[in-house]
Amino acid sequence: MFNDESARHFLNSLQMVESCGWCRNTQHSVYRAGLCRHCYEIKLQISKLTRQKAKTKLSLEALRKRDPRAFDFVGYELSVAEKMGELAQLEGQSLGKVPSDVSGLDLEHALSAVSRLVIGKNVFDGLASQLGHSFSPDQLRLVAYLLRQVAREDGRRTRRKWARVLVTLDKGTAVRKVG
Ligand SMILES: [Zn+2]
């Protein structure tokens, strides 16, 4: 039987699950060093590129003497990896393991985000009070948790693309083609 008790029990059991120290996603088990595989690989890339940057520092300086605009490829890739790490940690800080308090409006926003992700437009506008009256507080949390998983999976899939966009914007240069 579906009831409030069962929603609360499910959310509590998720709260007990050991989760990644960065993204806090409960659907991906901890792989190494307290991180899920996705985040661990980002961390690995950051340390690999940091070592590489130190090694190529002199050759980049020599290159820049001849051409001041010579592109620092390793530096750029390192900034992208660091930004991916930041985005993963931001996801963990803002979403945590499970939502703590969800209103009808929050659920409408979650439904709208999924709608835009799938069909590029929002077909759930103006449902906030209906949703708020249809579900108990724990049921609202549960449905929001499930919907957020879609957005979180999309976040993992597109993390590199958004990190490139943000790094390019940070550097104040024209937006490169991302893909
Ligand atoms: Zn993670």
C-alpha cells in the first residue's frame, strides 16, 4: 500500500546510504577515495593535468616568446577539469542526498525542468497549488527526489560541456563551439 509511512521509510533509507563526497548522488556507489566513479575520474584528471602543466611550463614560456598568443592547451584542460569538480561539488551542496523540504512550487519546478529537458518546453506550468494539495510533505519530497535524478544524470552526462562553456566565459573570450 502506498502511504506516507512508506515514502518516509524510503527517504530515510536513502539518507543512510553512503554517498559520494562531492556530488552526494545516492544512485552511484562510492568507488574510491570517498568519491563516485564520475567524480573520482575528474579528481584524477585534475592531478594528472596539474603535473603536466608543471612539466610544460618552460616550453610554453619559450613558445610564448615567439608567439604571445600561443594557446595554453594543458592550462585550458586543467581549468575545465577543475570547473567540472566545482560543478559536481556544487550539485552535492545544493541537492544533497534527498530533498529536505519540498513545496508544491518546488515540485512544479522539478517537473518543468524535466519537461524542458525532454521536449524543450514546459508543459507543467501553474500546477503548484494542485501538487501541494495532492501530496503529503513526504510524498512531495519523494517525487522531487525521483525527478531530480533525471536532472542529475543529465548533469553528469553534460558536465564537461558546461565546464567548457563556463571556463570560456570566465576567461572573457568568445564562446567556443562545444560538443
Ligand atoms: Zn560523485
